[in-house]
Amino acid sequence: MFNAHRVSGPYNSLAYPYADSMGFGLVFAGGDVSYRTDKWGVRVDLRWGQNVDRLTEFAPLSRGFATWIPHPKLTLDLGYFAAFVGVETADEWRNPTFTRGIIYFKMQPFRHLGLRALIQPHDQVDITLIVANGSIFGTRYPSDVSQSVQVPAVGAQLVYRFAADADIRLGGVASPNGSNGNRSWQAIFDLIATWNPRAWDLFINGDYQFSREGLLTGTNAIKQWGVSLGGSYDITDDWSLGFRGEYFASDDGSQISTDFTVTGTVRYSPVEYLILSLEPRAEFADSNIFYSRPFVTDPVTGDTVPSLNQDWFFGFWIGATARIGN
């Protein structure tokens, strides 16, 4: 990929930059291996690159789990698996846009380490249940509180396919936030609706996250919420357009901070399994959270760093994705 931002390092103070380097970068490279029968299976996904540590706590392992299928309508996975919260995935070629959004990075878990059960009581209905280590973000607790939390995170999702080209998914995950042992709980509620008419793939994804007492794990907020609306349109077999708009808000108990993002993507596939992307992205906040020039001297480290002096950002990415298989 190529990041055209004018200053190196993170472009905002929210700790969710897509890439930390100005110019060329390798988001990740790797491969997936899986084997499955009608009774059992195994899967191992490996990733290397600059952004892997944001997606997994066990790099280079991205996913790894064993599967047991005791009944045609029940599947059990034990290990490190992808979260059901959120419509975007780490495999960017499956998303309408090349970069992932602020809601993905700030609110949604990427992976869970634990047990997952998929129940399929009807052809149009899926129910997923999870019991996992860590917090609602899918991450381990900080070392200073990890010993005081003995209960797992728990979650569930209901998927209803009400039409051949549309579905709705309602889910949630709850866990202690780590501020008071097992007592202070936090939760995220996730709503996804998708519609795929002809050459279109459309989605809306809304999340609400709160802590009953204390801060959400790893943040300075007691509540966060956001909504993402987007999709893609296949112009031809080789060309497509993607788009996404987002609203994100965070409440630290004394003030609410907001950020709005707009992203557009042009994709071209000259040959099968090769995808070239051009993506402009704009963001607008209610405070100066974006870095820009002029450069200043950090009083702590003495390093020369860009200034945190803008409430808006515009940049673009050029990406190339090569894959083999599914």
C-alpha cells in the first residue's frame, strides 16, 4: 500500500491509524489453511506485516481453532476465532473499502479466545454463543488488573435472513471492565443489516457500548456509540466503487467527543485475485485531534513531531491486494 499523508506516524490522537508510516508499507501478508469434514475441522490463519499487532494478540497467528460438529445443526469451535461484532473484516478485499473505519478500530473486537457455538434451528436463522477470555474488545486485561478478573466475556448473536438477498443481525458481548474485579460490567450491542440487490452490496452497522461503573477497558470513556453506512457497486467484472460514511461519539463523563468520516474507493481487478484500490478519505472532528505541519519539538522525548492542530483530515491510499483461493 501507499499512504499519501504528508507527515509520518499516526495521523490522529485516537489511536486507530490505518498505517503508521508515510509512503509505502506492507499491511500484512500471510495465508490460511483449513480442513473440514462433516464431523470435525481445523483452521490456522497466519499474518505478518506492519499492522498485524492491531488485529491479533498472538501474531503471527491471526486465527486458529478446532471444530467439532456433533449435530448438523450444531457446530462448536474451540480456540482463537473472529468476532461476530461488526460488518467489516480484517481481510480488506471482503469489505467495500480498502481501509477500515473508526468504529471498527475504536469499538469492535477483532478476535476472541474461547469457545464458540453455532446453532442453526432454521434455514433462515443462526444463533451464535461465545464464552471467551478477556474484555468486550477481545483483548487481554492490563497486567495490573488481569489477576482480579476471574469471569469470562460472554456474548450472543442472532442472524435472521428474511430474504434471499438481505439479513439482519443483532448481537452483544458483556464482560467486567477490570476496574473492580468481577463486579463492574461493560457491554457492547451491535446491529447489522445487509442488502445485496443485483450488483449492489449495502450495509448499515450501529454499535452502543457502555460501562456501568468505571471506564471501558483500555479507554478513557464510559460510553461510546457510532453508526456506519456503506456499500459497493460492481460496475463491471473488473471495476467497482465502494463507499462508507461513519459517525462516532465518545463520552468520558464530562464531555462528548465526535468524529465523522467519509471514504470512497475505486477498485480495479486486471486479473483474477489481484485488486488495485484508490481511496480518498476525509474526517471531521469537534476538536484538534489530527496531526499536521508545522513540526515541533516534543518536550519529553526531544523528538521532532508534527503538531496536533487540525480538526479535519484528508488523505488517500493506494493499495494492492493479491490473493490465491477463497
